[in-house]
Amino acid sequence: MTILLLTLVASLAALVGGTVALRSRTQLHLAMALTSGLVLGLVAFDLLPEIFEGIAAAGIDAAMPMVLFISGFLLFHIVEKLILVHEGAEEQYGPHTHPKLGIARALALTGHSFLDGLSIGVGFQVSNAVGYAVALAVIGHRFADGFDTANFMILHKNSERHIRQFMAIVIAMPILGGLASLVISFSETTLTLYLSLFAGILMYIAASNILPQAHTKKASYRALGCTLIGTVAMFVITRFIG
């Protein structure tokens, strides 16, 4: 029940992010900054220590989890650049819009949404502390995902109806991922390898997506402060509360 409730909250976070993109952007950069800190803190203070413990417990070569960590980072980098590369080339010749690019970004978010829900469930297979920490970071970055995807679709002239349709699909996917985690039991080795891949994905999202968005307009001490607060909060949660 806890997993399903948290995946539902994660689903609604993406919907809220998309709605904000359609309606208002006031102080959004501060929410992005806080989220980036939470996600970075999750990777550094929770997932990586769990991965190292899993390596020792399962007796596996440390190289494989680290290969998956880098693979997760590069996978999302490649997918995002493949979506954006055409847009970058077109901008050299003047303003262009491509609704199919907006749909491609939304489809990428759909697959990512399933992994988010699955990861919350996998986190609880490790421990309750890891599960709650993963859920907190996922909920935060899903708000940013929803906002970013809706913005991208707006930029490429996708209709509001199409945006809302994709947001509805995105709501369902984390719940399906959470349900999948309830029927799949992972071994210690599989858990360690999956967490490694997921940690790499989160690192890319935080460092290359959410954090730059939080500081795009101008240097802001408040945004920097929110990033630090998010990082410290996750340290406290994982070290002293979890």
C-alpha cells in the first residue's frame, strides 16, 4: 500500500509540473534548485553507499555496477541529445517548430515514468529507509520532468489537448512500475546492478537537466541556497532519520 501511495504522489507531481508550465512560472527556479539538491543528495548519501554494500554482500566485481552507473548517465544523455539535435540544427536557419519533437520528449518521459515507479518499489526491497529516500527524490524530479516536457511541447506547438493526454499517460506509468515491483523479487546482485543504473540516470537528470534550469535566468543566491538545502536535507534524512 505504501509503494502504491508514493507512486501515486509521484504521478501527481508530474501533472502539477505540467500544469504549472501551462499556467504559471513564479519562483519555479527555486523549486528546481531544491529538487536538484535532493536528487544529488540521494545519489551521494543513499544510493552509492547501498551499491557499495551490495557489492560487498553479493561478492561481485565493482566494475560492473560502475559501468551501469555510467551507462545510465550516458543513456539519458544520448536519448535527450537525439531528440534535441534536430532542433539545434534548425535554429541556425530561423525559428522552426516540430510537434513530433514534443511528442518524442513526452514518450521518453513515459518510459522514464515507469522506471521511477519501479525504482520506488525496488528501494523498499532494499530497506524502508532507501524506499522513502528514493520516493522523495523521485517525487521532486517528476515535478521538474512534467514542467520540462510540457514546456518543450508548448515550444513545438503541440496542442494543449495533446499535452494533457500525455500527462494522463504519465500519471499511470509510475503506478504500473510500482505494481511491477510488487510481483518481481530481485536478488542481492540484481538489486545492486539496478540501483547502479538508476543512480546514473538520476545523476544525469540532476546535473544536466534540473540544476541548469534552476540557474538559467540569472545567478541567484536563493537558488544556490535551495540546492544546498536540498542536499543537506537528504544527508540528514539518510544519515539520521532513515
